[in-house]
Amino acid sequence: MSYRRHTPNKNLSRRDFLKLSAASMGGLALKPWRTLFQLADFPQSDRLGRVCFGKIDVKSQPDYDSQTVAVLYEDAVVPWLQEVSGRWPWRNNQRWVETPQGFIWCPYLQPVRNQPAQPVESLPLMGDQHGLWVEVSVPYVDAILSNGPPRSAWWQYRQESSQPFRFYYSQVLWVDQMKVEDDGGVWYRINERYGNPGDIFWCPAEALRPLTQEEVSPISPDVEDKRIEVDINWYTQTISCYEGNTEVYFARISSGKAEGATPLTPIVSPGFMIWRKLFSLHMGGNTAAGSWDVPAVGWTSLFHGDGVAIHSTYWHNNYGEPMSHGCVNARPEDAKWIFRWAQPAVSFETGDVTVVGAGGTRVIVNEW
């Protein structure tokens, strides 16, 4: 993943953002934030698309060579009317999205919805601490860093580029505190539970949907003979889940590319084993293909080394082509299903489990 420039929230000027960033280092004056950090005025449509690439062309037809009728920048949000087949030379993906302005190549648009949530009245007790697992349920939401300067490379880059601190649709976050303003506005404190180098944020609660225990409960927990097969062939890029010889789930994925290719399963090996699963993980690292730092990666199932995983992806929609530094990128709904189905089961309270010995579902990576 590369760092790319985002378009600031139109409700927050650059001057306001810099003032708030400086103020957040000295203390938490929540009341002034509410007028500056209202949710963006997203288009009224059941399905939306967020531009997830720096600058994109809107075409008159679903064809690379057709006329450009508009230009959009990252984080622009548009109505997603329908998905159609089109033409983009030399690419696996030939999917396009029709919008009111024209056609956009599908990999450039993250599918999103705008579904503000009802804040909780108080944080529940989760094991030995109060907290709440939430999912971003709007296209994006801006946040205030409460303990600057930022520590992670991701947030440092955004501050240096005068970009708002921002979370995106489908990211999974841990809330460890909440505050209620005099006018009833509710704010959640976001403190990534795993992999966080120390950055803590405040976000409007209405942008974050609480997860329920039922929606993350295990799928087919009594089935023992489970395996996952990943095909990283450039022209295939698929993942299949098997119970015995029966395929029970299939999806497109994006595997690692070039020097960061997803590791193949040795011929004599029965497969890699999922050894750790987390609701959300701040991921980062360095390979021959480059370095990266990505916050709040949801539904992470680690199966090789210290960091190769099947996980949710919010920074592209290019499934069917290699995109990652070695991990298996999946649509949020696919990563979540696989996470629930694969062993081991994960406690709702902690959102994290590590396998000691055998017990994790096998992952076989081939290039058929």
C-alpha cells in the first residue's frame, strides 16, 4: 500500500484542522469540536462509492478510451447506480460503476454506505475492562488526535500533509472511553487494541456501529475438516473454503505482488495453519517490495510468519489482481465470513486468540 493524498472534509478547513491538531496536544475541549466535526453531507443513495485513489477520470462510457467527462479526487463520494462490464486494456478487472456523472473503473471505488448509528448509553463490561467493538458505518469520519504528536507512520504522513485524521467505512475499532457533551452529542475514544503504537483519537459516535456478539459468532463450529485454498495465479486470484471435499465459500482476492508475493505452501507440507485471529490489527512492516503502515485492519487471520494474513481491505476494490505486500486482501464481507468460519474461535470480549499447538484451520496457497 502506498501513501496517497486525500481530499479534506469540506466541513473542516485546513486552518481549523491545524488549530484543532495543535489544541488536541494540550487538552480535550470537546464542545468546540462538535460544530467542526459534523458528519460530511454524503449523497442520498442506498449504495455509494468512495474514490480510493488519488485522482481518477470519470468516463462517458465504461471504456478506458472513452471521453473523460469529469475528474474526481480521493475521498469523493458518489452514488453507485450499478456495476457493468466494460473495457480496460491489459487488466484483469473489466468492471465499471455507473454514477450520475458517468462511469468509473471499479477498482478506484470502495463500495460504502451511509448508515449513522445510535450511540450506546454506556460502555459494556468486556471481560476485565469496559469497552466496545465498533465498525465505521459511514463512508468516512474525521477524528481528533488526543495525544499528539502522532506515532504511527500513517498518521505522521497525514499530519505532515495537512490532511485530516480519518477512518473509513468497514474499519473495525476498539472504543475504550466515551464522553457526552452538554447538548447530548456523544464521542467515542478510539484506542486500537492490537498493534497500536500509541495513537488515541476521539470520533463522533454516530459514525461507528457497535458490533454484536451474534454477528461475529462462529460459523459451523462443529465441523473439524476445514481448509482454505488460495490461488495466487495472476489471472485467477481466488479463495475457497472447504468442509471435507465440499466447497462452502468462494471469493475473489488480491494476493501479494512482485517481491512481496504471498508465500506458496511447500509441496510436502499439509498447509500453513492459522495461528492467530484478531477483530482488528494495526499492521505495518517492511519487505523487499517496500514498507507500509495501515491502521485498523479488520478480520485478520494470520497464517504465515509474523504478519501474512487473510484480512479485510478498505483501501482498494481491485479484487482479482495482486495488490498486497504478501497478505491476502479480501472484501470486508468475505474476510468477516472466513474469519468467523475458520478455527480457532475468537472471544467477543478480547477480539483476539492465539493457537498453542494444533487447532487452526489449514491454509494452502498454490499458483494453479
